[in-house]
Amino acid sequence: CIDIARLPKETGCFTYDAGFTATASCKSAITYIDGDAGVLLYRGYPIDQLAEKSSFLEVAYLLINGELPDQKQFAAFSHDVTHHTMMHEALKSFLNGFRHDAHPMAMLCGSVASLSAFYHDTLDLNDPEQRRMAAVRLIAKIPTIAAAAYRYSIGWPIRYPRNNLDYVSRFLHMMFEVPSEPLELNPVVAKALDLLFILHADHEQNASTSTVRLVGSTGANPYACVSAGIAALWGPAHGGANEAVLKMLEEIGTPDKVESAIARAKDKESGFRLMGFGHRVYKNFDPRAKIIREMTHKVLGELGVDDPLLEVAMKLEEAALKDDYFVQRKLYPNVDFYSGIIYKALKIPTEMFTVMFAIGRTAGWVAHWLEQQTDPEAKIGRPRQIYTGADTRDYVAIDRR
Ligand code: ACO
């Protein structure tokens, strides 16, 4: 209940919407979600069609430009991305300054923000070509920085990007190749990773994308905006959930402990939630989770992985879908529930899971940032608040308090 007399005098119509559950902060033509029907469209194309037929780089082009590319346009875009994958040599000393056990998300966040210091001279936000180049640079360089952060954290020398490889294979090479043992790229692994990048590429005004837009609304440069997006993604209620899912499955340990985990998640006092369940917008099955679920089984089958954690995950899913608490609140497995299991099968370490999400989501972040730059209705984002503090009172000297 709000005391209207305490609202600021200039207030005409004031909406209190904690968590922005019913407030549109912008108009956007990029992604459409119907949470009740479980529909997700990128520029009008259903996510299942893109997942089956497209590639991450083509989807990135689509999100940014609004249309699927023809062959010439795609070749030019791939060429641009491929030729901006190198990171500045000086950025390596920046990475070397982090503690050896720094979380790769911390390194990614700091290093992407530092790109502002490398490209500030060449960035005129009023020039469409320079804005496009900033978007290309971010899509190209973030996998290089991500892989470098990982290798630094395990004490391996950094691998330079190989331009004769496609986007996903190049990333896998930078992550995993060691000099003594040239990496054999498994097409199943590359396809699964490409699919995960597609599914994570955009999701309209999620917390991290809204953060990119809020920072972008001030006219800040795009590297700072995307770095802010990475910070927002890190939290366990958002992109950090995929890492939290794996930790939760490990903690549960065996299928016979699933029932007690469900009971704990239903007990509000426990402070424990089933990670990878529920979604702010999808109150039906997350369409991305359906696609990943199928891919999870395919990857584990083809790689011959027999992972006991998968058994725990399947039992958890089955038990939650039958439980009234989860059914009534429409808490279904979300995209993060399965992505962690695939990443684990691909031998991607747990602390890199959210970084993987960030690589895919970069396409959406830059698409939103570009859209915002040409939106005639865009304004600085400046929410208001409901003040709940003290009434006006007089200062009391410290010796009289
Ligand atoms: N486990 C147990 N209970 C849950 C869970 C869960 N995972 N999620 C929601 N609930 C319960 C809440 O306690 C609440 O119960 P109540 O109505 O009795 O009070 C009800 O369901 C609604 O929950 P809210 O927190 O109000 O839902 P909201 O839409 O604000 O939150 C969120 C969505 C943050 C995703 C939440 O479901 C959650 O914390 N899930 C776990 C973390 C997670 O998987 N995050 C990834 C999101 S997807 C992504 O970022 C790609």
C-alpha cells in the first residue's frame, strides 16, 4: 500500500512494477516471445527452424540486420568476423594481471570492458559503419578472450585464432588444443556448440540485454555496454544458472536423493530452489529446452558418455513435472537445465558455462545496441522509485546523538 501523499510532487502517473514484470522499456523488432504458448521467434523465424537449419553466424547476421543473408552477404560477414578475431597483444598483459584462480566470467567482464580502451579513438557512434564494426569486433573477439581467460586460469599458453576454421571450430581449437596433441574436431561436438550458441543468441528484454540497453541509453561505448551485460548475465538467477545446475546435480549426487531435493526446493525456509527450473516469461515449456533436451541425448549417445549426473537430471525433471508445487507454479526446466549437461559432455569446465552463454548472447546484445542507436524514441533509461525512508528531519550534531 503506497502513501500517495509521499510521491514526488511532479508525479502524474506513477507505476510501481518491481522486477519490471509488466513494463516495456523499448520497442524492438528483433525477438518475439509468447511465454504461454512456448513460442520464440528471431526476426519472425521460429527457433526450432533456425536450430535445425541455420548456423550461429547466420543467426547473428539475422539478428543484427533483420533478414537472412544471401551467399554474398554471408561470405562478407564471415570474412569480417574471421578477420577481427585477434585480440590486441597488450590485452594479454591485462589478462596476466588477474589472479591465477580468477573466475573466467570475472576475466571476461574486465577484458571486454577494456576493449573500450583499445578502440575508443576509432568509434564515432554517429557513423553506422563504425557502429557495425564495433558489433563485428565484439562477436569476433569475445570467443578469443573467453578461451584465453580459460587457458590462463589453467596455466596453459594462449592459442591464437586460426582463420581457416569456422566460428565454433576456431573456438574449440583455442580452448583445447595443446602442442603435443593436435585437436581432432568432432563434428557432433561442433554442431552441439553451434546449436547452443543459436539458442542463447537472444531473448528480448532479459536482465543482461536490458542492462546493455540501459547503459547504451547513456551514450556509453558498446564495449562498456556489453561488459555490463556480461556482469548481469553472471548472476545465478540469469546466465549463472547453468553453472548452478551442475553444482546442484553434483550435490544431489544419486537418483535416490532426488525426492529430498524436491522437498527442500518446496520449503521456502530452506532458501534452496531447483536451479534450471522456472522462467519469468515462459509459463509453459521453454521451447529452447525442448530442443536442447533432444540434443543432450544425441550428444551423450554419440560421444558414448555414461554420466550418472544425467540420470539424476532426468529423475529430477520427471519428479518435478509430476509434483503439484511445480505444476501449479508452471515451473518447467529452462534452457540452462540441459545446457550444463551438454557442456559437461563436451569437456567444457563448469566455471566456463556462463562464459559459453555470453558468447552466444553477444549476438543479441549487439543487435539490441545497434537497434537502440537508431531508435528515434530512445531516451536515457531512468526508472523512478517509491521512497520509503524518513520524513524531512533536522541534522543533529554528533555529540548530541
Ligand atoms: N525452485 C523452487 N521454487 C521456485 C523456483 C525454483 N526454481 N522458481 C520459482 N519458484 C517459486 C517461487 O518460490 C514462487 O513461489 P510462491 O508463488 O509460492 O511465492 C513462485 O515459484 C514464482 O517465483 P518467482 O521468483 O516470483 O518467479 P520469477 O518469474 O520472478 O523468477 C526465475 C523466475 C528467477 C527464473 C526463478 O524461477 C528461479 O529463480 N529459477 C531458478 C534459477 C534459474 O534457473 N534461472 C535461469 C533463468 S533462464 C535464463 O536466464 C536463461
